[in-house]
Amino acid sequence: MFHLLHPFYLLGLFLTSVPLILHLLGRRRIKERPFSSLFLLKEIKKSSSIWMRIKDLILLLLRIFFILFIVIGFSHPLVLSPVPFLGKEAPKDVAILIDVSMSMGAEGVFEKAKQEVKEVFGRLGSGNSILLIAFSDRIEEEREIIDEAELNSFLDHLKVTFRSTDMLPPLDVAKKELLKREGFSKEIFIVSDFQKSALKNIQSIYSNLRKKKINVYASCIEGSRKNIFFTGFQIEPPFPLPGLRLKIFPELISNEKGSIPVELFMGGVMKGIKKTEERKDVFFEIEPGKAGYKSGFFRTKGDSLTLDNNYYFSFYVPENLNILLVGKGTEYFYLANALSPGIKTPIKLTTIEPVKLSRINPSQYNLLILYNIKFDGYVKARTMDFLRNGGGVLFVMGNEFLSEVNKNILEEIHIVKKNDSKKGFFSIKTVDTGFKPLSDFKDKGLKNLYDTKFFQYFTIKSNMKAVIQGRNGDPMMLAGNINGGEFVLFPFAFNPEWTQLPLKAIFVPLVYRLTFYLAARQEKLPENQVGEPIKISVSKKVKQPLFILPDGKKKSPTFSTTGDDYILKDTELPGIYKFIPQLGETISIAVNVKEEESRLDVATFEELEFLFPDINKSEKREGFATSGKRWIDLFPFFIILSLLFLTAELVLENK
């Protein structure tokens, strides 16, 4: 068996044509001239002799073979040794990729990975070019390893990060580095738990590796897969306010059976501990206190990940919920008193006449209530803009719409007719408790609603959902999404001429639930993940902006040149980052590990083989080190041959 270690040098074979070209140029025909000198005639006879022609041919061949053997020698031809004690193993170019993403922090996994790297290094033997790359979703460290001592030093200082996994960067770097080198063979060893999320979009680079004849080996590191992690949280009501008790719902996923303890911490203090139960949501009740930014984290036990796998959260509690009620003051008496009962509440109600709406920007309010006013001109324009920006609208009809029968009042909302019971009344047939504002009403509350009498209402035809229906099938309350915002419609007025509802005990709770459901959500604080930059927008430029990191270190952000954002580029740790725009003010930002890393969803070697048919297990690697084959480098032989031909050429030239 014959191989070339550096085949690139064979391009030098073109140089063998140089002596031939020079030889042919030297044989150009010389013009004949008459000479009378006998001496010159003797010289001509000598130069044209057969011996001189043979000598020139031999010199040409010696020069060609000299160049030929030099070129072949530097390409390092290797032949298989006929005996086991002669020759040596052929050098290889090898890259070992070790995963240091967070999922490798599962109990015992990273130690197994480091041991596997040592075993791979030991099997490769000495004399090879070995590149060691530690990676997560980026290249963490890259080093050329010469001996075992250097390898141990590298591994001892290597730590698992909180970052996710991406195999594209290390495979790309390994490919480029290996192709620069001239080893006999090229191999990549991947030591990882092989999270499935990290295998996306690497088929193309894997195919490219195979085309370049780079062999890929995988070491699948297995460990405990007991997995309990958080994916998010919810707050009820979704519009938190001072003085209102909040329910915080952690979103937990577990592959373990039985109850799991969940702890809530806020302000460095444990606020409670609950155990999960089948078919029941775990939640904590808290009093948010004063307005401002609030933060905390959920913690659980039993997950095989030994790193910080808590879920951090932050939210903002405004001072008030600002409501704009547009209508005539004598009509919305019951609704206004339900929202503003004369005692101190976190709801701030502003009431205006319809004519003043053109001079007010509704975007500064969290909820827009239109009470018995027509949708025309500026009212429609302002309402549609408010909905487009994510606002919610509560629309209550009344006598103003008598002239609108058989007309569209807004998009697909069509008034069919006005119903008047005269001496009787209408009642409710069904209530959709799947609609969030109605879901918390139990037996007594629902009975109170079912007992409500209605004396007048408009029959509405619409694509919106009828969440309350009368006995004749007409909708008594509709809800849906219009122009991007939530919209709730009552086809009757809130006064005793139309219905008993304002006099019922359920009226105030219903109004409050609708208010918090429709209120434009507070601008959610950005959900950041480890490795991603934090961007904070402020209304005015800050003199000395500062971030306090979860480990207590301080760092100054950079200011965006394209906007009013302060950017913190490095988020290497999960936790609460505190931005201090000015003295006495703190904005809390939660940074969490990517869910795909907390979710220990790994691929088996069989699954890897399905995706990448030519991949091999590292322990089954068949190479020069494991096969016992030894190779003889013919470089010295061809160099000696070239020197012999050079010597012969010099001797013959001087004869």
C-alpha cells in the first residue's frame, strides 16, 4: 500500500520540463559560415560526434531525475512496513470538540466527557497534530495540544457554561484548521451529550466534511435524565396594581411522577413553597406593595442539572390603571360608580364628553370605554388606532343606536333590530365560562347572572364570539379581536330601563374582571436569555448608566447609535440584572438559560446515525494507532537518490 503524505508537492513535477526545454533551446541550428582555419574544422567535427550527443542525453536524464526525486521526496511517500518493528505510525491531523454548554452540567456528565477526551487522546498516540476546541453556542477556547500534561492542564481549567449548544461554529473552525494542515488523515471527534436542538442545520457542513475526506467520530456522553425545569410564568390579574393581591403561576415541566416542591423568592426572601399536584396549577399569592419594578425567581429540587436552573422573572407595577370613559354624564352613572366607588382604588377613571375625544390622545390610557356613542368620524379613527396599538375597548350600546338598525356600526358588527319585551323580560340561556373574565364565577355568581332580567337589547350579527346568549339565541355579550385589540360589546345600556344587571351583585365583579382583561397590558419587560444582549430604552439620556450583574459586579453599557437604547452585550450568567439610570431608580431585568438547554432532550447514537449515516463511534475508530499498521517514510531514500543523480551529473559535465 502506497500513500503520499503531502501530495500538494507533486505540482513541482512540472519543473522536470525545465531541463528538457533548455536542452531543446541549446540544439538550435547554427548558421554555416566559411572558415579557412583547419583548427576550426577539427572543433566542428568533435562537437558533432556521437559521444557528445549521448552525453547530452544522459545529462538531460540526470537533471530530470534529480528534480523528479526531489519533488517525490518532499511529498513524503509512505509504504506499508513488511515487519511490525520497522517504520512508525503515520501522522494525523485531529480536532477534538468538547461540549461545555449548560446541559453538560447534568450530574456526572462533564466529568465523563473530560475522561473521554483523555481516552481519545491516548488512543491517538504521539506525533499527531491535535487541536482541542471547547464550545457552547460559540467557541469558548481553542488550543493546540502537544502532550498529556498540557491536555490535563487544559481540562482542569475547563468549566461548564450557562450557554446553549450550537455545533456549527466548532465544526466550521475544525474543518478550516484541518484543511490547512498536511497530515496523512484528518479526523474530528465530538464529545457531547448531543442535545437535539444543537443538531439543526448541520447536515450541510457534515456533508462538506465527508467531501473533504474528514472522518467524524462521536462520543455520546450519557447521564441522569431526571428533568424538572421552568418555561415561564403568568400573573393574575395580568395588569398588576398596588393594593391588589397577585397570583403568580410558574410554568413547570417535569418527566418525573409525583409532587414536586416549588419555591418562590422575591427580594432575597422566600415567599412560599408549594407542591405540584396532578391537574392543578401551582400558584403563589403575593402583595406587590408600592409601584415599581419587582423581581424574583422560582426554584425546585430534583433536577439532574447541577448548575443554576432557577427561573428568574421581573415585572412592573404601575401606580394606576388609567381608564378613559367617553359618554354623556347622566347615562354611565352605574358603570362609573362601579369603577370609581368613592374610595381609594388603584383605578384612575377619566370621563369626557364625546366632543372632547378629538382633543385627547387615548394612547396614554390603558382602557377605552365607549358608552352609547356612535362610531363615526374621529370616534372611529381614535378607536381603531387604540385597538391597533394593542389597546382594549369596552363598548356599551344604548338609545343612540336606534337610528343605526340594519346598519354596520363597525366593521362586521351589524345591528339587526331592537328588541323590546314591553310587559315581559328576556333572560340568559348560556354563559361561556371558558371566556377568561367569566371563568372565575362559581355557582352563586353564575346563578346571579342567570337570574338577571333584560327588558331591551339590540340583536347583533357579528363574527365575534357570543360569550353570553339569551334564550332566543341572541348574543347578550360579544367578545373578539378587532384591528389587533380586544373588543367586548354589550348590546344594551347599563341602566334599569334596559336590564337589572347594574343592580345585581355580580355587576361590579364583572366590570372589574372585564376591566383587567381589556386593559392594555403593561409593556412587558424584555425576556432575555444567557448569551443575548440586554437592551433598555429610556426617555432621556443617562449621565452615568450602570448595570449590576447577578454576581455583584458592575458594568457600564454602551449607548446605541441608532436609537435610545443602552446595551449590555455580555450576559454570561442567569439571574437579575439591575440597570441604574439614575440615583434612586432601578430597573430589574431577568435573564434565564435557554429553555432548550434546560430541557434535557438528547439524541442517541442510533439517532445520530440516522441523521449522519457515515458517523462512527469514537471507541470503534479504526485508524493507524489501533490497527497496528506501521509506515515507512521514503523521504530519505528519494533525497539520497536525488543527490546521487546530482553528483553523477556534475562529474559527467566536467568530463
